[in-house]
Amino acid sequence: MLFVQVDKNSEITLGFLFRALWFNKFKVIIPTILACALAVFYVVNKPNVYTASGVYTPASQGDASALSKLAGQFGGLASLAGVSLGGGGAKDDTQVALKFLKSRAFLQYFIEKHNLADELMAVEKWDRETNELVYDASVYDIKSQQWVRTPPPNKRVEPTPWEAYEPLKDLLQVQYDDKEGIITISLTYYSPIIAKEWLELIVKELNAYWKDKKLQKSEKLAEELTLKAQETEITELQEVFYNLIAEQSKNTLLTQVTDEAVFESVGEVVLPEDKSAPSRALICILVFILSSTISSLIIIGRAINKINRS
């Protein structure tokens, strides 16, 4: 029999612990019932959320590898002429783009462009039957489309994209498998339709931003290379510059004809049909286990303490 020696005249056995629990069973049952009732009330009133996910790969660099080879071969000569050919590649672009995806600059721009502050900060849940968002009346009056919230200190009644940034950031999850080159971007929201729509828009906006950035960089580099080619009188260096300009022109053309400048979609984002949270049954089971365990430990601790004092 397992026991713990307390003193020379008494010991604590499993039988003693069982009797202590049995005689104080209501002190375990009642707190457990109350805790479970609160858990049920919580999960019943907690709205469902849905997660839309998209799978992407780093955008193909096309002839960028050829330009990189030329840059590696002739970069030293170009730098002597005052031209920086840059470096990096698809992997670098992917890492930077993923950081930028959840940055305040990009998400605030996205919120402001699509006017999402009310949907991010005033919605309570989604009505499946009517396919409509349900707004918190104490925060936003849907009829007049006016904010009625009590603003935080130093904030206005109508929230700014700065305030809406954190809620949107929390909805986004990004996973990048560096070895496989697979990017998974997920967005969780009350409405599965809106979750899918926002995810597609975010990736589209990011690709558009990256496309514009790459085009501007390509145009600037092409202009710089052309100018240096015209200025130099060294035939070999002119040939290097014109080769680089040709490769850069190919890259610019490839960028212009694609809408997926940084993330290429593996397939369409599927509309989620089942909720991703909350797991109501799991929450209730965990509350039952924790509350009954804590109550039992308190009773056992008091019983042991009483014997030690006797």
C-alpha cells in the first residue's frame, strides 16, 4: 500500500484520501458544476470563426538567374564604374515579403483602402442564415453607419487604421517551409466568405505592390546601366553593360506579364464550411477536469494539514 509517513503514530493511506474526498464530495461536486456552467455559458455565447487558407510558392524568377550570373561575373567591373547590381534572389524576396505582409505599413494601407475598420473592430458575430455580420450596437450603429463607442484615451470615436492594425494582424497566420518552398497563409474571421475574400485580396495587393516595386527597380537599373554604357569608352565594359541591360529587359518583361510577382498560388482558396473555433466540447471537458482536480487537491491538502496538526 502506498503511504506517506507523517509521524510515528499516523500515516496517510489511499483509503484515508478516498474517505476524505467522499465525506467532502459536495465540496468537489458543487464547484465543478458551477465552473462547468460558466464554461457552457461562455462557449455558447462565443461566436464561431472560420479559417480560410491558401498555399503558395515563391514566384519564379525567370531569367533572374541569368542576370545573377552576369552580375556575379561582371559585378566587380560594374561597381568600379559606379553601378550596383544588387543581389539576393527568390529566397530573399520571400523572407522580406512575408515580413512585409504583417507589417503595419502594408496592413494599415490595406485597411484604409478597403475601409475595414468597422468589420475589424465592431463586429460581434456572423449570422449564417442571413449571411450578415452582426455589429455591437454599443460600438457601431449599423443603421446610421456611425461609430458610437467610448474611445480609448487620446483616441477619436471613429477608429483609425492604426487601431485596426492589431486586430487584422491577429487574424493572419503565416507558415513558411523553407526546405519545401511552401508558404501557407491563413486568415480567420467570423464569416467564411469574408475570410476567403480578405485572404485573396491581401495576397493580390501584396503581389501588386511587389510587382510595382520590381518594375521601378528594373527601370532605374536599366537607366543607370544605359547611362554608364554611353559614358564609358572601354569596349569590354560597354559589352558587359549591354548584356546586363538585355537580361534586365527580359526580367522587366516577365514581371509586366505576371500578376504574381512574389507569391504564386498553388490552387484556389477554398471556402471553409466548418468552424475552426471554438472547440466547445474540449473547453467544457478541460474545465471539468481542472475544476474537479483543483477542488480535490484543496480537500486533500486540508485533510493532510489537519492530521499534521493533530
